[in-house]
Amino acid sequence: MWKRIIALVILCLTVSSLAAQGAPEQINAAITDLSTRVGRAVTLNNLDQWNWEQRMFGDTSLGCPAPDQAYAQVQTAGYVFAMVYKGTPYEYHVSADQKIVVLCQSNVAVPANATPAPANVTPLPSATPTIEQQYNNPLCPLPKPGEVPYMRTRLRTGITARATLGAANRLRDNAGITANQVGEIPGGAAFMVQAGPQCVDNILWWQVNYDGKIGWTAEGKDGAYYLEPMPTLALPARQPITAQNAALLRMLTSTQGNFMGDLAWATNGQTLAVLGAPGSDSIWLFAPELSQQPPNFFIQDGRLTDVDFMPTTPQIMFATTTGDVHLVSLSVDARVRETLVLHTHEKNVVTAIQPDGTHFAAGGENAATNVNVDKRFALLYWDLATVAQAAVIVGHTAPAIDLQFSPDGTKLASLDANGVLLLTTLATPDTPRIFNQVNYTAMAYSSNAQFVAAARVNGAIDLIDTTKGSVIATYTGHLGRVNAVSFSPDSTMLASVSDDGTLRLWSTQTDNQITVVEVSKTGVQDVGFSPLGGLIATASDDGTLSYFGVSQ
């Protein structure tokens, strides 16, 4: 029987300034009320200062009860917005559904000559900052007061990059603007990155080899990049990948950059998110069908650990090393609005979103819950509408490293750092099933909910029947640890990548290997079938993102 745990954690979620993070849409209700009080249409840009945090309130007063007023004694999710407008501070409390808006200051009244703000007050613009305004590169020292922060880097050693189109880039004998110039890199010219970065004069410098000449060159300044990753070639016309033609699979195009092995496809297959590596600390958003266009970036002030797309809305969820889960909305012009921040664990969070978009699961170290369980490695199952914990799942012996829901959303597969794989039926979350304890390293749920694929540390892959909880086939062939597996949209194939540098495709119908493709000499960390079935993406240890398919 369903044991619904409404153990609402008091979430005093301290968030950095809005200019750095973007604002939840609930701030519009506060801005509208403030506009009415001051008699003019206020926008975010008019405020002297502002910040916000998310809270769970004990009743519908939202922490600001009026004298002799009765309030419903129900837990109410909401936001606190602290604003300063023309030198006057205002503190607004707004419920998550925006039906309750409270100004928590008794001395602030509506002026007698105030005119109501227009009903169609312009929504807040995105608060996505420029890189030089808000974020310092964690690979570099903090800037001194008044100095411009170091820009985030899009490059890494060992890759091929190019100078941006336009003026030539100076090549110097050492890092720094006072070093001697020894040559130039023409706009658009390619080079090999050999060493770096060095942080000098508030600029990131890379040692490069351009046409046999070695020197140091600047990546950019004041938010303008002089160097960039090489763009990919345009994807050719291709066929859907099937078990019948998969033997013809080949690499179609690739690009290199400062990202690491964690991929997520949007449900429509049009966008691919890749987590940035240290120094980038961004989500790289690629449009594979427009592969020659540069990626968009969502920059986060902190290390990222996981990324997922919401299945029903244009939003992404990402998690951090500091234990936070963020939900942000992406507009068509790639502007960002943050709508949710939760501190779910002490550190190193991984997440999964339920297929209908109503709930998500989070794993990590030391769960933030008031439920009387062993919190060290507990998973939290959250209701997004109420921002409530719907269940707490225990059974892991180490922090979770991967979570995936079944396609119908009734089960949750979870894998921890000790290789323990659990299958939890969400209707009875107190009794998760342990599949096997054989040091699994990666897992994936099939789109038909029939299988879970689980890779062993020795390179073998078990195909597990989710109904019986038993291994029905084992695939062998990889010569190293398998780091990721992914089912095709029709579940007839399984893709796997490994430290041996290969991508392999397996038939789940015949349990045979279909093909093996050499991808990288340094190992491959992640793989993902496009939801449309025509592409496979891989992310390698050397910072290479590759697309595979079957050409027409």
C-alpha cells in the first residue's frame, strides 16, 4: 500500500543574487504589487538591489500574519523576495501558485496619488548574466576588488580549436599582455592546444601550436572570446538506425571542447545538453541538426553533476556538487528563468524526472529529510507541484550515481557507487528490490519497460527482466569498464561505451553484438540514443562530442 510521506523539510534555500541566477516567475506578482504601490510600472532593471530564496511556510500567512486574521494551517510552498527600490526596502512573500502575495512591512502603504500599474506589466527579462559580469573561473584566482573576473574557458589541452573570425590573435612567448609577440593566428585559423590555461592579467592564456609555431595566446577579454572550439561539419542525410542497418553505423561529425561525459537529449530530439568540465561549469546546449552553429551556454556558479530535460515543458533540471537541484525554463532565444531550487542532499546530487513531469528523484550524500531513516544514501522522491517529499527510499550502501524511471513512471531504477542496483516500485517504496550486487557501473531502462541493462565492472552487460528481476542475457565484448548504456527508442538495440574507447551496439532480440566502432583512444564516458532514433551521441574523456548514424 502506498505510504505517502509528507515530511516537508523546512527549506531555507539560500540562493545567490538574482542577477547571477535568474528569477522565478513568482517575482512578477511581487513586482506588479510594488508597481501599484509606487504608482509606476517597475521592472527588474529599476531595482537598486534584489535577491530571493525559496521557503516552505507553516500556514497561508506565509510568515507574515496580520492581526486578528485566521489562516489555513497547511504547509505552503513560497518565495521570499527582498528588493530595494529608490532606496526603500521591500520584502514580499509569494506563494508558489502566486495566489497569495504579502508585503511583510506594515509601514509601506499605497500612496494617495498612486495610479495602478498597467495590467500587462512586461514580464521580467531573463537575468542571464554576461560571463564577465558575474562569474569567475574556478581554475583562476579570485579577482581583486574592481577587477573583472576571469572568463570561463571553452578550451582544454589536447584539442583542436581555432581563432574566431575577424582580427588575428597575437601569439606571445609567455602568458601575459607584456610578453613578446612572436607571431599571429589569423581569424578562423586552426591550432592545437598544448598547455594551459594560465591566469594572467585577468585573461586566460593557452600555449598553442599554430602551423609549427608554438606560443601563448589569449582566449578572450571582457566577455569577448578570441578563441573557440572548432565547429562540427554539417550532418549528412541519414536513415533511422535499426537492427538491420546498424552494422553500417559510422561517425558523422564531432567537436571538441571543455565538457565532460554527461549527456541528455531533449524529448523532441532537437537539443542535446552536455555538462561542462571544471573551468567551464556550464551546460552546453547543442542543436545537432544545426550542427555548424555554436552551442548556447547556461553558466552556473558551481560544479555541475547531472542534467535532465523536463519531458513536457522547455525546462532543464541540473544538480550540483553542493547538493542543490535547480529547475530553469529556457525560452526560444535561450534566455533563462530559474523556477525552483531545492537543497536535497549534502553533496554530489544525481536526478531523474518522471516521464509525466510531475515528480523527480534525487540521490546523493546525506539526504535533507526529517523522516526517521538512515539518511546517508537515501533517495528522495519529490512532488514538483507541491515541492513536497512524496517518499524516502533507502537500501543503497553508497551515494547514488544514476537514477532512471520506468517509461510508465511506476518504478525507479537506481545505482550506487558500490555497484548496488535497486528497483523501487513507487507504490510501495519501503521495499525496493535488489537486482544483483556484482559491482554494476552503469544502467539504463528500456523504453518498453521490459528490461534494465546493467553493466558490470569487468565489461560485461546484463539484460535484466524487470518483472522477474532476473538476468536473461549477458553481453560480452568490451575490454574495459563500461561507463554508460542506452536503449534505442524501440528497445530493439542497446548502445554501450567503455574505457576501451569503443561504441558497441547489441540486439536485444538476438542478444548478439551488431557492430563495434572505434571512438576514442582515451575512453568514452557517456552515450545516448536520440529520441528520434537517427543519431547516437557519445562524450569521450578527451573532450570530444561525436554523432553517429547511418548515412543514406
